[in-house]
Amino acid sequence: MAKLYFRYGAMNSGKSTALLQAAFNYEERGQHVLLAKPGIDTKGDTAILSRLGVSREVDFTIAPDVSVRTLFAEHVARVRESVGEPVACLLVDEAQFLSGEQVDDLLRIAILDGVPVLAYGIRTDFRTVAFPGSARLLEVAHSLEELKTICRCGRKALFNARLTGGRFVFDGDQVAIDAGDVTYESMCGACYLEQSGGRLG
């Protein structure tokens, strides 16, 4: 049976790089894959960007409140028509931005359509609050894998701290992509609590 995989980690843990490597591995063996990402992720427009400088266009973007399974079926039909082959895997970047229902569609694709789904994303926002897509993936994915990175102090990073104009902030909208001078830093729990004054959530 095909499975839904959730590979998560703090920012800079190599999630997009791992996704692009997985796509390469499938294609090197002559298998066809589909790549997707939520439309809300405007970084890179319609491409998946790795911090290592590797990029690739997605096959489709996922708008809010649309059926991922319907989009997937449309693109599977396109692949079958153009190359006469099935789709071996669906890879989804920035899966934290999906809705719970869209994550349920990923599970349906794996179970009902028999196509493995590899979803990559972060668990929590800059306030340590779970993204809806990540929360649902943690609930229903067959397999969970943490991709690790380190904090400035050398310990394992767990959280994603937000900086605006070089200063840490702990209030604001959950999503801020390409928003002026907003940047993020992956931090361990101790460094995060030090910067936040002990604040969580």
C-alpha cells in the first residue's frame, strides 16, 4: 500500500533539497513524479528553491480551498496522455500551508489512488504554534521523519524565530513570505526562550 510521508524540520534543515533529491532519484530510474506546492508560498513563484541553489518548476500550485486530489487527477491524466506512463509519486513542498482537508486529500491519494505522497514542511510558526497543514499531517501521515539542523549555539534547532529589521518579534500574522525585511532563524529551545523572554505561543 502506498503511504503518506511527512518530512519536517526547522527552517534551513534541507527540506526542499531533500524533496528535489527524491524527485531526481525517481526520475533517474525512469519513473514520473509530480511536484506541487501551495500557491501561498510566493518565494520562487512557481518553483521550488533550495538554499543550495538548486531549483525546479512545480507541476502545479495548490490554491486555498481547492481539492488537491482533483488537481492531482488532472495532472496524472496529462502525464498518461503525453508519455503513456503512470505517476510514481507526488512530492509536496511547504506542506504546512495546506488546509486540514487538503492534507486529507494527500492521504486519499496515497490510499485510494495508490500513489506515495512525500510532504515536506515545518511544524510550527515563529510563535511555536502549529500550522494547520502540519498539525493534520502529524495526525494522519503513515510515516514521520524529522530533518535536523542546528541552532547558532550548536544544539539541535526546534523552532523558527522571526526577525523584522534584525530584531526578534513574537507577534504578528502566522504567514509572512517575502514581507519586506522579515527573516527567520532556526533556534534551539533554550535560545528561543532567551530571545522571547520565556514566551511560547
